[in-house]
Amino acid sequence: MSKSNTLVSGIGSHKKVKKYYDDWSENYDETLKKWNYKAPKKVISYLKKFDEIKPKKILDIACGTGLFAEEILKIYPKISIDGIDISKKILNLAKSKKIYNNLKCCNFDKNFFTKYKYDLISCIGAMTYSKDPAKLIMKQINRLKKSGFFIFTHRVDLWKKQNFLQILYDLSKYWEIFFISRPNLYLPNNNDFKNNIKIKVIFLKKK
Ligand SMILES: C[S@@+](CC[C@H](N)C(=O)[O-])C[C@H]1O[C@@H](n2cnc3c(N)ncnc32)[C@H](O)[C@@H]1O
């Protein structure tokens, strides 16, 4: 199976995902650039619409090599960003960019400790890999300050399959559904994704 075919199907176990991204790390940024990876810039275009979102401290989960962090720093140049990712090799690349305050290798579906309470937590281009998205969303509650934001993207095909809107309604005691975007292009220059697989951008606000 080709790399992008495997991406469409979601790769598999956490162990497989880790290996997949470790193996991909060498030319990851280059490949995503070729595929015109849209998620980071798209999220930023929506963030800019909301004056009330003014984060100082951010946790970027599944941070990858820092493509989202690079974009968010353009609109909030003074923020401090911590990142976590399951792939050590991908994290090494993120480290070399010197844009993160702290980086840690961990699995977002498992418990991991954070020293701080954050104003905003991001999970861009990675919800596909969570084995239990509702649990993942709820795990962010204690890591956020009051009225903090959890922002993420999710593939529209999986959104429908998982009845994701209902998942969010079920969590509405804890989260305000602050914003859900229309479907947006994700990897338009990749033949498997093109116009077929789009993403939504979601902003949840801690109640
Ligand atoms: C498509 S990349 C997105 C990276 C980054 N958020 C961005 O937008 O540039 C997906 C990332 O999710 C990470 N990832 C996948 N499953 C994970 C897990 N269970 N825990 C932590 N990171 C994970 C991968 O290692 C990879 O770096």
C-alpha cells in the first residue's frame, strides 16, 4: 500500500502510527508541502476571526514537526508553546526549529503529566489516530485554564462515521461548542485525499 493510501485508512495501532511517522520523518515536511497540507493555515484563518481567543500559553498535542506552531506564532508572536508527539524522530525535527518551550514524547490517548494549565490546546491533523476521541477531549479539561480552548481538526468522512456531533453534544456539560467550520480542503495535491477527504475545524471552550 502507498504512503497516502495508508494515511487514508488511519494506519492502525499506536505502535504502527509511531513507526509510520518515525519512518516518514526524514522527508515529512517536504512531502506535506508537496501535498499542500492545508490544516495549519486554515485553523489560523479561523482563529483570527475571534478576538476573545488571546492565548499566552499553548499545548500542541500531536505537534509533529511544528507546522502548526510555526503558523500560530505568526499571529501570537509572544506565546509560549509546549508540544507532545508519539514519534521521537518527528519530535527531533520540531526541536531543531527552536519554537517550542518544552517537548515530550507521549501518546495522547494515555495519561501524561503537564506542569501547567494552558489557555489553548491544539490537536491539528491528528484526531484520526485517537482510539477514543471523547476521552481525548475530556482529558484536556484539567490541562486548561477556565474558559480555555481546545481546538482541533477532524476529517469529514470520520466525523460522519463516528457521529461526532453527537459526541460533542454528549460533552456539552463541560464544553461549549464555540465554532465548527464548513468542510475544508486538507491535502488537495494528494490523489487519495484531493476533493474526497475534507476536514472541519472545531473550537471547544471549557465551561
Ligand atoms: C499529520 S501530523 C500533524 C502534525 C501537526 N499537528 C501539524 O499540523 O503539522 C500527525 C501527527 O500526529 C502524531 N500522532 C499520531 N498519533 C498520536 C498519538 N497517539 N499521540 C501523540 N501523537 C500522535 C504523529 O506522530 C504526527 O506527528
